[in-house]
Amino acid sequence: MRSPWKPLLLLSVISGLSDFAAAVMPVSYAAVLRMKPDVSSSLLSSWPRPPHGHDHGRGLVTPDLPASFSNHHLSTLSLLSSQEEYRSQERGEFGPVFVQEPHDAIFALDSEEKKVMMSCEARGNPVPVYSWFINGTVVDVEADYRYSLIDGNLIITNASETADYGRYQCKVENSYGTILSRDALLQFAYLGAFSWRTRGGVSVREGQGVVLMCTPPPHSPEIMYSWVFNEFPSFVAEDSRRFISQVTGNLYVSKVQPSDVGSYICLVKNTVTNARVLSPPTPLSLRTDGLMGEYEPKIEVHFPPSVPAARGVTVRLECFALGNPVPTITWRKMNGNIPKKARLRKSQAVLEIPNVQLEDSGTYECKAENPRGGTAFKGHLQVYTFPQWISMINDSQLDSGDQLQWECKATGRPRPTYRWLRNGEALTPQSRVEMVNGELIIHKVQQTDSGMYQCVAENKYGAIYSSAELSILASAPVFSPNPVRLIATLGKDVVLECKPRASPKPRVTWKRGDRRIQPSRRIMLLRNNALRIINSSRSDEGNYVCRAENRFGSAEMTAMLWVKEAMRVDLSPSRVEVTVGESVVLSCRVSHDPSLDVAFQWLLNQQPLNFQQEGGHFEYTQTQASTVDLMIRTILLKHAGKYGCRVQTSADTVFAEAEVLVRGPPGPPGVVIVEEITDTTATLSWSGGVDNHSPISSYNLQARSPFSLGWQTLRTDPDPVTGDMESAMAVELNPWVDYEFRVVASNAIGTGDPSAPSRGVRTKEAVPSVAPANVSGGNGRRHELVISWEPVSEEFQNGDGFGYIVAFRANGTRGWKEKMVTSADSTTYKYRDETFPPLTPFEVKVGVYNNKGDGPFSGVVTVYSAEGEPREVPSEVKASSISSSEIKVTWRPPNPGPGRPMGYEVTYWKDSEQEESGKKRTAGNETSMVLTGLEGNRVYLITVRGFNSIGQGPASTASTARTRKDPPVQPPDNLVWIQEGTNISLNWDPVKSKDNESDVIGYKVLLSQEGRVHHQVVRTITTSAVLSLPEGGTYVIEVRAVSEGGEGAASSQVRVLTSSGVRVKSGQCSVHSLLPWGLTWTTALLLSVPLVPSASW
């Protein structure tokens, strides 16, 4: 069997492909600069627009789009969208509704394409038909080949300003009516050329003001001005003396200087096409008949007396004056302040107000002043707003003879006026038609009143449109559904409704069987034609017939009524108390007519329970057909409340409630207030929080400070703080510490959440109560007593002005010397006295104080004065050469005594130098050191001195030692080796030392397996050696000459490769020679022992 949705899917795909093809169809149109964003909307006519045309008598206003426009337009779009959806759902056919209306546009005349498109799109069923107006005249698409229509869009070929400039309006119609779009202005962008007639020169005195005229060529729309000095691209820089007006284009120089002499060219730029043209040069020269004296300012360029501006744009007011000295420009707003957002540009010649608002309206004054006088100009800025909708009209369906009442409202400055259109034509007042202030009333509507209506709100700056369709209904009564089945509850009221669809409204009658129903005390006919039966009984069961009739016909609807026993519901327990974490079960049982199905619903505090979102706390189980249970597992405080069980059948709905009380830890107490504060106490008060059905037994006071790790529990008075108290004193606080306090309540269930922290407070100051710890000392320089201690934490300083009192006395003396240390962060004190010898014992104690007084002293400790730096020199200093770069130095320590050294410093330098070139220190009390990195065959002077933490002792007398000559630079050459069995015999040429090199006393042969650090070393005094070759792997052999100055350069490396597990047969041998250029010469080659030349490695 074929699936019924496959044809629908196929149609949908075909439709989508056709839409896609239409979307990507290449259409070549000229680029058009949109004045507003391209937003699809059913009422784009509601977009406000700035006025068009160029008025040189107005202040310069940039056409920035106000931000409020887009918000207004989105609301309009959503309003129309819902309106159109209503139309499509109610019936298949409807009148036209705009999707896109034409926008203001500027077309560049120098564009390569000569086509302009004015957009218009609407929806409707039947499909709408489009036509266009230009300046109120119908565009005849058939008669003029330059015009064509594509899906409502008007295409203009070979567009020209003379024929096509103007306001365009789109008209859309179908059989249900006609609507008009808002009008859109089509402008043309161009920039003509300057007349190349030579411009006369301008000659002025030095100090005189001058105005150079630009006289721009024909252009549209706005242009930007700048001036070139002498040659491009050297532009005139604007400052307090020179100004270029963007209204007139002229260059104003308030006071001419010799540097201004030259040629001036006006450059204009079209803001749309970016085209630029240059004027002929205007020469400026200085007259020779003297200087211009000082004169008062004269304002040459200013904004007009009245400046209209749309809300949201940027307003620029110009003001510049000529004068000598150069005038200063100032601004003010009469009867108010200049907006804070305003900015002064071009040395205060331009007042710029961005995003201008209604409150920015007012009179503005610019004033030009210099020492010779001043002048001023005033002008009024009037901010206007385009109309914006407050309420719009909606589609209406009325019965013939009803009254239509529509009202549209809009805001704007000036206040908008209203007019109405019906099917694109102006609607005028008649006997049945009233129009007052945006309200339209049509009495006793007729079929001829059907159509498309538009409310137009407009002021001098723009117009907005709101469209709606009026449908007049005319039909015979129809019932749906029919018949209707009703089930009533015994003893309760029941209403039988009668709602036919008919126009005009029908006359309704009721009957039961063949008898017409007459109203009585128990049976009533309501105003909406419904039949109400009071206190229904079994005798009321049966069929009831509603008959509706108008002039177009009649229809009947049958209502079949059954009366059933009333339901009863029992929810148990009706009230229950549980503790947080426990579980409880609520059981809902109902008695009902067995012929009816029942449905259960659980509610908490009148809101349906969402079992999926409650984290598994609620479980719903149906134990019998008429009983359901609600289990609440691991109950929380938030689960407390009234639980409802709602039971519903097709005849009745009943409801029962049970209260669940949840006992838990208390809630947080109320605001904590610090009533009184002392140096060590704080009296707190608070308000009790909820006890969650378990009385509060006690309160816990907590505090935190910058020195505590989080919140700490405090000692209180009284102790404990019982649950009936709302005030207590926190004791044993530290003075002069910032605290925050909070209160935590507890009951039999547990401890609740803490209150919010109190405001921060600081305890009052007090005398310090904590003495410094770990008092000690020692070290220092000779004749110094160094005393140290651990500083007292800020937490225990107890007040401002904290410091230390250092007291000391020599052992056996009576009086204490006391010294004040004013820094709270100090940890040491040094006392110097030349009279006491090293290591003199002192009794020492350290106390504390602050602005409140002196605090306690620490315990007395014994501290020894410094023993000083070493005073004796090391003895028996000896230096001996080890190699060309090393000298070993030895010494004996000085005799024991004060100033014991902690180590030794060895200083050395070459005898040819006067300054020390190197220093090295021992890690401890070692008595020898090897100096490395020295130059060969050089005499070095060496001294040794002791040092400790106090300083350095005297240096020893300088000892001398000469490093040995450098080892030979030449490596051993002409290595020849013979492999026999597991042995290798090596021979090489002897190395001969040069005069400046150490004599050779032997050779060192190194054998190592490649990749390993370990070496096998063979020493020999001859030029040959025998090595034992282990089996398996690659081995590297090199030879070095050994001299008194150290080891010489290494020979070229020899690599021998042996296979693992292969033994060289006895008696087989091979002879090899390493030539000077690194190649191996072999007299006999053994495959089992291949020899690899060094060059290949």
C-alpha cells in the first residue's frame, strides 16, 4: 500500500526546487544605494523617512537612521504576520498584504548598468495584480518600453533624472480589495565638473580675513568639501584660523599670514559615487600697502535661525568668524545646558550633537570674541519625529447590519493627522461613515462595505500605513459538531450550548421531543441561546433540539444528555508532619459511576506536579482502578505545602487537598545588627527565622576577619544563646580588628543556613597584650649587638601607632637601655658600641606599645655581640702549576679567635695586569682550591683571605705560580693498525712539540663502544699500543699526546665493526692505514671484520 504522505513530500520538494531556482536566477540590475535596510515586512510603509532635497538654508544634518525605527518596524512585522496567519487559517482566500514595499533609493548615473529596480511584493489569494504610480500618475508599462514588471517589481531601463526622478507608489489588488504602499523617493547621484574659466586672484593685507569661494558644480545628493594648497595632495589643515564649511564649501581664513600666500583649489567628493572633481586654482597674495590693524570679530558662517532635525540623527552646527586677533568660538544653550554627549570639532567651530533627542531642542548661541570685541548668533534647533504606530487596525468579520469601529493611533512631532483609504481610494464621511481623530465608524455595515481599508498617519515629515480587511458575512445557520453528547452530574447544574455559525445572527428555539421548551424556575434560556438546567435529575435525560433560523435558512442541532451519580473523593492523610529526609505516602481514593473512566492529577500549591523535574522525589502509583498513591521520597523543606488530588470524568471534576508539614533545620535568621562595639566585645541583635516546625533551641554567633580562615565560632555572653533570645554579646574579640558577624540557628533536627553577614565593624583600640616571640640575635659587624624577633601580627597590635621597645644590658649590670622601634614590620635592632669586646653577653627583652600605651615584654634571653669579620690572614699559602690551564692553591687556616672565617676567598691575576681578574670562594672551611680556565705559560699572582657573614678579612701576601706550556696542537698522524684475532696493534708517528708547547711525555689510547660513556684507556710512552677487542658492536679508537701542559689534540677516530657471535680466526689478519685525509687503506679485507672509514661516519 502506498504511503499517503509521499505525494505531499514530492510536491514539497518540487515547490522548494522551484523557489530555489527563482532565487538563483541571474538578473542584472544596477547597484542601488538603499536609504534604509531591506527588511521584509507587511507594513514597510510604517518606516519613517527624512525629508528629501537639499536646502542650503538649513543646518547640516546627516541622515543617520534612528535606532527606534527598527524596533518599531519589528513590532509591525510581527503584528502583520499574526494577522496574515489568522487570515490563512480562517479561509483559503484573503485580500493583499504587503511583504515588501518600495524603499527610498539613490541611483548613480555613471553606473555601467542603466536599470533601476523599485521593489514591491505582496501576498494574497487570489494572486495579487500590481501597478505603479510616479508622482501620482499611473506608470503605463505597456506604452513605455523603458518600464517592465517582474513579480511586482518595477524595472526602469535607461533611467534618467529628468524622466524618472520622483516619488513612486505601488498598488496591489485582487478580488478582495486594493491597498497602496508608502511612497518611495528615487533620486539620482551625480557630480558635474567645475567650470574651467580662470578664477581671479584674491589680494589682501596681512592680518586681514578672507573668504575663498568654492562654487561647486551641479551635484546630487550631498557632497564633501576640502581644499588643496598649491598642489595635490597638500591639503589645507583646519585650525582656529582656517575653516572649511561643509554647508557652503567655502574656505574661511580669519587672519591671513605670509605663509598663506599661494594657490587654492576646492576639491568636492560625492558621498554616494565617491567621484571627485577639482576647481580651477584661486591665487591668494598679500598687498604691499601695509598691515591690517586689529578689528573685532565678524561671523561669516553660521547655522540658520531655524534648524529642523529628525530624532536620532547627528546634528552639526557651524560657526566661524573673521577677526584680528583670531577670535575664540564658544557655545551655549539658552535656558539649559548643552547635552553632555555633544562634541566640539574643528577648534570649536562645529558643535556636533549625536543621536539628537526631543530634549535637545532649544536655542543655541555661538559667540566669537577677541580683545577688540565680540559678536554672537542664535538659532533654534527643532527636533521632529516621524509618525510611529501605537495601535493599528486588524482584519474584521462582521455580520450584515453590525457596526464597524476601528481606531488607529500614532505618535510623532508634529502630531500626526489621519486619513482613511478604501481599496486605494480616499474615504469620505457619509451618513453611515464617521471619521474622527484616527477612528472610523461605519453604522449598519453592508455587503458593499467589504474590502481593504488603510489608515494613514502623517505629518510634514512622513506617512505610515496600516492595512486591514473588512469581510461582511452572509450565510444560513450551520452546526458543527452535530449531534452533541453531554454527561451531567446528579444534583448539579448543566448547560446545553447552541452556537450556530450564521450571518446575520439567527433566532434560536429549543424543544424536547415534539414539545417546545418553555422557560421555568429550573430550566432557563440564557442570553447566549444556551439552555441551563438547574439541579439535574435522572428525569432530565434525553434528547434536546436547538433550532436556528435566519433569512438565509435554518438548521437543527441535537444534544443528548445523560445524568450520572456524583463522584466523591477521599485524600488521606489530610494533614501529616514529616522530618527532612523521611518519606510519606498520600492516597487518593474516588467513588464514581462505573460506566465512566476517571483521570487523576496531582498538584502542589495549585500547580501541577512535574514528576520528571523533581529529581526522583515524587513517585506516582495506581494501586486500584479508583485509587492512586503519591509517594514523596527523601522529602525536602521545599516539598512542604498543600497537595491536591484532582479527579475528572466526562461528567464531573472533584478535588481534595491534604497538608504536608516538613520539619527541618531552621531557616536563616534575619538581619544581624551590631548594637554596641568595644575593644573585645560586640553586642549583636537579630530577628528569628522560620523554625520549620521544630522550635529553635540555640543560636551560634560567628565572625570572620582579614586574619581568620573563614567563619569562626565565637564565645558569647550568655553562653549558650537559647532559641528564645534575639540578642547576645560576642566576647574575647581582638581589639582594632575589622569583623563581620552572622548568626546560625539550630533545632532538634539540625543546624540551618547562616544569616546574611552584618555590616563590617572595627573593634576599638586597646593596649597591646601580645609580646614578640623568638627573641634572639648575634652576628653583625665588630662592636655590634644585633637583636632579632618575630613581628607581632597585625591581628594582635590592638591599635594604631604600634611599635617595639628593645631593652638590653650587659651581663652583670643593673640598668636597662631601651630603644624605640617605630615600624610594626621591623624584625631586628642593631646597637653599636666601640667599647665592648666581641662576643660580649647581653640580657635582652623586647616589648610592644601603641597609641594606647605600653604592652608586655618578652622573656629575657642572652644574646652575644658580634665577633666581627676575620682579623688574621691564612698562613703558608702555596701555589703550584698542574697544567697549562690549572694551578692548585693550598693554605693553613689562621689561629682560632674572634672573627672565625666561614670560608676562604682566593683572588688571582696575571703579573702583567694590575687588577684582579678572578675570584673564587670555597664552599666551607676547605684549605685548598684548583683554579681552572687559566692561560698557558703565564705567571699568576694569588692571595687568600677569610670571610664570614660580617665581612672579609685581610688578604695574604701574594704567591706566584706559572702555568705550564700548552699541550701540542698537532694530533698523532699516520695511524696504522693490524687486526689479528681479538687483538688490534696500533702504530703512529710521534708528535713533536713546538717551542711554545710542552714536551710530549707519552700517549693515551682510548677505546670505547659507540653509544656508551665508559672508556678503556691505555697509556704508553712509545708510539704503539696493543688493544684487546671485545666481540660484537662498533668500537671507536683515538690517540692523544700527553704533556706536562695536559693532553693534546685527538687523532682522527678509527671505527672497527665486528659482527656479534663471529670470532676472527686465528692466523687471519688485515693491515689498515688511516691516511691524512681520513680514508682507510687496507691490504687484506676480512668479511667477518669490516673496517669503516672515518669519512663515512
